[in-house]
Amino acid sequence: MSDLSALALPHIAKLHAYTPGLQPTEPGWVKLNTNECPYPPSPRVAEALRREIGPDGASLRLYPNPRSTPLRAAVATLHGHGLREANVCIGNGSDDILNLLIRAFVTQEAAAGFTLPSYSLYPVLVEIQDGRMQTIEFDRSMQLPVERIAASTARAFFLTSPNAPTGVAFSNADLERVLASYRGLFVVDEAYAPFARENALPLLARHPNLVIVRTLSKAYALAGIRVGYALAAAGIIDLLDRVRDSYNVNRLSQVAAVAALEDPAYYDGVIAKIVATRDRAVAALGRRGWFTYPSQSNFIFTEPRNARGESGPAVSKSAYDFLFARKVLVRHFPSHALTAPFLRISVGTDAEMGVLSDTLDAWLQAPPPHAPQR
Ligand SMILES: *Cc1c(COP(=O)(O)O)cnc(C)c1O
């Protein structure tokens, strides 16, 4: 057989994989491209990992707790709102949870709905499943198209709130207007909720078709350990447990996550610092005259203007390339008309945001590369 892809299922043979943000391996980058936390995790995490490994790593001989039971309990305790262990499923990152939801609920007959733009993993997961998609387009206001989502016939609808890559959050009042008529599974991906003023937790008890997805990758500074979770009615959690790998979360990740969740005071401080840096950076971009969506996340979505006051996809690309050449890494999403004129910038430390600002000043002063040479 010369073409091995012909052996694969047809929808897999034509699949386009998700493109993660660059993870440079050489030092010297100001890395503001994947919304990681610029501060380390709680010191309790490293302590818990050392304790679990012990002098010789003997515990690693043994499989982990298959249900991540102590971690489910820690999540339920953290959130309150009457949540119990039975309302929590732990994933190998929240991407694992999103995958389980699509595996359990989506086919050609039962579509997955989501907005455009939003998290670009959703369509990839649906394609892997050979499922059908229904998309609902935002307009430039980025206000939630409540009526259109409420009327969606999708079996499961995935809403990112605060949204990615815009950072715009949707109110519980709007979510409730959707939930008043939408009868499918309503999944709110709250990867950035710790940086927002409001979250959907208070709605869970009243809406059995609501699923909240969270991650420890952003606010908890633990992207490297891969832990995320779903909060939902016990009946939904039971379905996810049937389709997940039986040992989907390793031993070290489980203890690291428990240690992190048991140190809320540390994370309140980290989140307050990031929010303060974010709000200062948004104000500074405003003083440049750049339009920036109001962010309730740990990133900023801003529309660069060049020295001539122009904006657009070529201008944002020019700023991206200039920053990249000086080892400042941000994200540009050229494939959608609403995102192409913008850059997404993760909120770093104050020092990192200073480097970003100085490099943008240099970009504004640099002659455009396409200027005629004299
Ligand atoms: C980062 C992110 C995730 C993925 O989180 P992991 O737990 O690292 O898999 C999920 N959804 C959105 C919207 C994200 O931005």
C-alpha cells in the first residue's frame, strides 16, 4: 500500500490538526502567546510532588486513582454551591473534557454548535468524531447572539466565556436567556473565569443541561500538568465517566492539582496581580488610540494602528512580525475577518509588558518594510 492515509477512515485522512501556539525551546523570548500564567504555582505544588515521588519514586509503580477521587472532592469543596463529588469529572486538561463531551454527545445527526470566533479546538474535535457543526457568527460588537443560540438545534452548544480570543465575558443574565429555551447540552467553557467578575456556577443547580468546564492551565499556573474538569448534573458526569480513559489523569497531576486548589489565598494574590497588570495595559493601549475589547481574561485583544493611523490585517501582521523578530511572541489569527486586524497578547509580568510596550514604540518609529527605498 503506497498511500497509507487511504487505510484511515476518510474523515481522518482529510483531518487538519489543531495548531497550538509556539513553544520556543531556546531562552530569551518574552512569551505572551498561549495565556500561561507568568507567575509560578503555589509552593505547595512542588512540596506535594516531592512528597508523592519520595526518595525513590516507589509510588509511581502503582496506577493512579482511576476517578481522581481526592481531586473531585477538592474541586467540589472549592466551588461550594451544593456541588458534590458526583458533579465533577476530572480530565487530562480541559481539552480532554471537551473531547469527552463531543465523544458522548455529537455525531452527524447530533450537531455541535459554537460561535465564531471562539476556541479553535472545537471544530477539530468535531472533525475527529466525524460529527456535524453549526456555527453562529459574532459581529464586531462581540455581543452574545442570544436569540440565535437559544434557537439552535445543536445537540450540544459550546460557549467560551470569557470568550477567546476576544476576552469578552457574557453575563449570567444572557446565559439564562439562552437556557430558558435551549434544550441541548449547554457547555460553558470557563477557562478564564477566575479573571472575570461573574461566572456560571450559580446557574448549575437550576439548569440540569448546563456543563461548566474549567482548567488549571491558566489561573493556576499549571499548564504543564494537564488538569481540567467538568461541573454538571451527576447524570452527565456519569456519561463522561463511561467514555473517558480509565486512568486519564496521572498520579503526579492529581496531587499537584489538589495542592493548588487547597491554596486559594495564594491564587487570589496571583489573579489580582494579573488583573491589575491587564487593566493598566488596556489603558495604555487606549492612550495609543488602539481599540481593545474590554478583557475579563488574562489576555488582551487589541487592534494595532500604525504610525499613519491605519489598522487592518496587514498592519497587525506587521506588528506581529516586528515583535517576533525581537523575540516578543504574541498571537495573530489571520483566518477570520473579525480577528485578522487584531493581536492577542497574554498578560505577562509588569516587566514583560514593559518590553512589549517599548517594542511597539519601536515598531511605530520603524519605516514600514514595504516603503519605497530611496
Ligand atoms: C486554554 C484553553 C483550554 C485548554 O485548557 P487545558 O486545560 O490546558 O487543556 C480550553 N478552553 C479554552 C477556551 C482555553 O483557552
